[in-house]
Amino acid sequence: MNFSILGTGMYVPDNIVTNDDMSKIVDTSDEWIRQRVGVQRRHICTTETTVELGYQAALRALENSGTKPEELDLILAATVSGDNVSPSLSCMIQRKLGATCTAYDINAACSAFLYLLETAAGYFARGKVKKVLVVGAERLSKLVDWKDRGTCVIFADGAGAAVLGKGSGYLDSTFTTRGGDTVIKIPAYAGESPFSRLEPERPFIHMEGQETFKYAVNAICSDINKLLEQNGLTPDEIKYIVPHQANKRIIDLACIRLKMPISKFYVNIQEYGNTSSASIPIALDEINRKGLLKCGDLIILTAFGAGLSNAACLIRW
Amino acid sequence: MVFEKICGIIAEKINCDASTLSEDTKFADLGIDSLDVTELVMNIEDEFGIELEVDSSLQSVGDLVKLVESKLD
């Protein structure tokens, strides 16, 4: 016994920031951003909090699945850009929903949504839960250096959620960690200890673009090939690949190296930018609400990010 | 040998005549950006069966040749 996805939801702040808007903040252009990253516009918070984004996505997923907050047995959430270090995002979503179940967060950066699913699968396997809410919510606009044109044009804000129920839709998964902070790093607030002799680091997203690109493409290709092989599947049998929306160029090159058509990959980075742990559930909600999947279709979710952590899973809709 | 193979990989990627490339050829002059360079590095890794580090110091065909030769020594 594991789970099936009963419903999905997403929420992004109203404030839309175009590439032309970005070119007024840093030295960049619409053409450069489209060509290098594939983003056309992104949603950036003004007064919304990370909790609010996650709560709104959760409400929509609950409604889409016909689930009441009191029916939830577990809430798992992920963020690298929470409002508070503590209480966790999941605890605050529990409170706002009026749910009473256990709630905790998992940190696996951009791959985190898959780690939420894997953790939830363990609860279902032990028969401990009937309904689980999983949420990825990010306010990355507070973690980017708005003077660094290499990163501030990529990252954005948003949230995605799914409600899981008992079923047999979670078919297989693969998880990899290659610990290190040289490729992608977000330093924490340094504090004000009078005893600290550590050099404070600026608490912004730092990313080695080329190494990240190489790692991401290799992660997508090896994880997808692994899942196909382990399950005796051909690419034709997969309806959609839903990749973490980090950079369109990563997805394009993965397609070429996998010898799969780009139409197989669901891409929405042009609308939302890179929303880290929220990107896959946002894509999933769009796919769901557009009616692109029918019961029984196979999809692969694939993610990669800081840690370094990458993961993929095979799901029957 | 390394130079010829690398030129072949670059020519295939950007659809040009490999004989027009020299060690001094700058990627910027070929319209190759840093992510394209990364793709070239990945293709070279596959071709030579080696693992390479990629960073912004790779600016020319000669830089790539030197990097690969240092790994093959």
C-alpha cells in the first residue's frame, strides 16, 4: 500500500515582474533572460508571506481533492525561504487550516517535494495515515541578491500542494545525495554572537552556474533512465516528465541527451521562474487542471538542487 | 589528437567546419555561451571517458584542449 494523488493546488502572488521590469533593476535584457534561462515573467511577493502562499496552495489542493482539513493525518512541507526558522511552515499551515494532525518540514532544497512524497509513502506503507497534505512554498525573492543579475532573474515566489490518499499510484523512486556546498549554497543568518569569530556570509543564493547546469542535466538523465530500466518501461509509455523548473536550457539538454521529444516534458518556467520546492507541485497542478492526464497515465517527476540532492519518482495517475 | 577530437565536437554542436577552428578561437566569437561550453564539456567527458570541472576560465578552444590534456596525462 502506498498512495495516489487525490488533488492538487497552487498559488502565486499577484505581482507579476516581467523581464523588462528586471532590466530596470539589474543590467540585463528580455532577450538575454529568455535565451539563457527561459523565463519571461515571474511572480514576486509584496505583502504575502511564505506561510500565506503555502496555505493558499493547500486550500486549493484540499478543495480539488474534496478533503476537509480535519481529515488530514499528516502535513509535510518544504521551504528554504520560510518566514521563521521556527515554527515550521507546516505547523503554521496546520494552524491556518484549522487541522489538528502532526506537521513537520523536510529540507531538501529544490528536490524537497519528492522527499515529501517518499516520506509520506512510508506512513502509508505502515498504515499510519489515510490522508496526507504535502506543500512546497517559497519566497525566494528574499534570498536573492537583487544586485546579482546572474541569480535574481531566475528565482521567484510561489507554492504548490497535493493531497495524498491510500492507493497504489507511487510506483518507484530514486534518491541521491552528494553532500557539499561548493556548487549551490544559501548561507543562514550569521547571528550577533559577541564570541563568534566566523566571517559572516551574505545570506543569499550562491550558485556556480556551469557546475549546477552539468549536475542537473546528468541528474535528470540518470534518474529517468534508472526508473525506466527498473520498471521495464520505454519513454513512449510515459505520458509526461515533470522536471524541476530551474532553467529551460537544463530541460532542453536533458531532452537531447535522453533522445526524448521536448513535448514529453512539462515546462512552465516561462511563467513562474524557478520556485525551488514549489516548482513541481505547481506544474503538477497545471497538468491536473488542464486535464492533461487520464486515470492510469504514467508520469515521472524529476528534481535536483542544493545538497546536492536529486530525486525522481514514477507515478501512476 | 585531443585538439582534433575537440574541434569535431564543437563543429558538430554549432554546425561549422572544424578546420576553421584554432586553439585561439574564442567561444564568444562562435556565439557559444557559458552553458554551451558546459554542454561541450559534457560531450567531451563522454567522448574521452573522463570527468572535468567546468568554470568561467574556459574561454577558448585552447583552454578546453589544455584541460583535457591535463586529465589524460
